[in-house]
Amino acid sequence: MNQMPLAQTGKPKKMARITYLKVENFRALRRVEFKNITPLTVLLGPNGSGKSTVFDVFAFLSECFESGLRRAWDRRGRAKELKTRGSDGPLVIEIKYREPDYPLITYHLAVDERNGAPAVVEEWLEWKRGSHGRPFRFLDYREGVGKAVSGELPDIEDKRIDIPLKSPDLIAVNALGQFAEHPRVAALREFITGWYVSYFSVDNTRGQPEAGPQERLSRTGDNLANVIQYLSDQHPARLNEIFGALRSRVPRIEKVLAEPMPDGRLLLTIKDAPFDNAILARFASDGTLKMLAYLVLLYDPSPPPFIGIEEPENFLHPRLLYGLAEECRAAAERGQLLVTTHSPFFLNALRPQEVRVLYRNEEGYTQALLASEIPGIEEFMSEGALLGHLWLEGHFGAGDPLTNQGAPVRQ
């Protein structure tokens, strides 16, 4: 029997949410759009379909804001490896997002290479505050030169200020968002720098880090013990919720302890029934540690506005995945989640509008299709079918690694 997610206490805090994504010339993503993005969005498709590439779009944008465009560009092999083969135009990322109590905002970033170095060839922010008229662009930059309108509610009648940047590889939103006179720009900067794109490694969670509480799980999970120490000190009730959720998935687990050692390191131990002595985390099962790390992330008292998780099914028993998907949906009430998967068991807990099927077209470029748009899927599910079973039985007609089919044809 599938376990229901445990209640995550506290009234959800309203956060900005992404509703639209467009990507051009990013590896296999020659041009792809995701409209009406849901709080929980799951990418499904065979190996090489582009799931990890879409995932990396968010990681790339996040790294651009955290460590700079040049570093994010260089570590991905520069234009030779990053841009779509045979493309002449710039790499483009465009998102539409909505802050609580504000109109829909569009952020557009276009990057190309100049003399071996990346340059922001176009970057702008715009919104339409009323129901009529054209969108108003309140930030507009090209290769380090541009203008921005200040104020809480920038409008066409407000004064545009020329603010040149020191280098064409600087992102204007990242630079101007550090100043109080640009609150809408600052809000976008805070939103993107708050993203959490996970690259969990179970081996990293087995380490013995230096003692000291840390609020947020690292992207690799190597500070799991530090976060448990923080939750134990500052949010014991939330930690008990995490343990309760873990026990519902791994019944013999009683508790997890993070204890400082005399040499200054932090020791993570797991107590399971019926034994009196806890075992070291490095001897615990991969699945137990990974489930614990996911729950720590999903039950964060101050959750990131956006979480990306790749292939959560790795190391986990298939029967745990339905419950994990439900935990992800519960967490999506407080933030926004993007998940890539190959698992029909994870898929069984999902709704068709939450799933995007990725496949390559005849030219070799990634395309995306909503599961709810596939003929017959909604009808099957209204009769009680589960999405994962429909996928395994070949009803999707897209993204099948054996048939290599593209989009299904409507009758």
C-alpha cells in the first residue's frame, strides 16, 4: 500500500513561480518551449532525449548568478560544446515568472561568444501592469551598455538611467540587483540565487564533515550531518517530521543523530530497531541515506523557491517512489520542483499536466510534449489507469527508446 506524505507544518509562504521557459541554441535544445509550467514539473524521456540538458539550463542560469557567466560558460566547454551544433544565433534563455502581488515578468538573456569569451548580447526585463497596451521594458542591456528604470513599480513615465557595466560578460540583473533602488531587479536576483539544483552523491553523505550547524543542504549532500545538527538545534519539531516520514518509508529506522566528535568532526549515525547501538552512516544503505537527504531537502523550514532533482529513483526501492513523488508535490506547495525520471513507479503518482515527454525530432533536436496532450491519456486515467502503467504499455507514443517515436498524431 502506498504511503501518503506526512503533513509539512506551517502555512506556505508565497514565492515567485516560473510559468514559462523558452530555450534556444543550448546543446540539443535548438528551440523548445514549456508553457503553463506547474508547481511540480517532471521530465520524462529516453536516454539522450534532453532531460539532463533542460535540467542544466536551470543549473547554468543559477551558476551565472552565483559565480559569474564566464565560469559557468567555461566549465561547460564554451561555445563549442554549449551552443547547438550548426547554429549561428546566440544561446537564449527566457523565463516568465510571477512574484506574489505583481504582474507577470519576462526575463530574457542571450549569450554569445566574442573573441573566445562569453558576452551578454541581449538582456532585458519587461512586464505589462495593465490589461491593455504593450509590455514595458524596465531593464534593457546589450554587451554591458544599457538602461534601467528604478522604483518599486517601474513605469514608462519613470526616468531611465544609463548604468554601464564594467564588462560585457556581466549580467545586468546580477549587478543592479544588489542596489535598493532596483527592487524588482533585486527580487529576480534573489529568486535565481535561491535556486537549489541537486547533484546528490550518496557517497558524499557518508563523510564526516567539520562540526557546525548549516541551514541548507549542499548540492552534493556532503553536509547532511551539519543540516541535521542545525535542525536538531533550531527546528526539532521539523526534524521529528522528517524522521516520521523516513520511518513511514523505511519502517525499522528510529532516529538519526549528528554528534560532534573530540577531533571536531561531526558523526552521523542511524539507530534502527531492534538493536540498541546505532550504526555509522557510512555503513547504512544507499537508499536510506538518499531518502533521508531528499526528506531533509523537501522539509526545509525555509525552502528554496526552486528545486531541481535528477533521477530520484537511483538507489531507491521502486515501491518507495510513489510516496516520494507525493512528498515532492507536497513540497511544491511551498516552492517549485523540477524532476527528471525514468521510473514508472514515480510516474504513477503524477497527473498528466505535470509531465513533459521529451524526444528528439528527425533533425536530432529535443522537442517537448505535455502528457495531457497525448490522445487517450486523459480518458484512460479517468477510468482509473495510472500514468506509469500507460507509459510502460506504449500509450504515450512519444519518447520511447525502442521505437524512437516522435510526437503522436491526433486522430
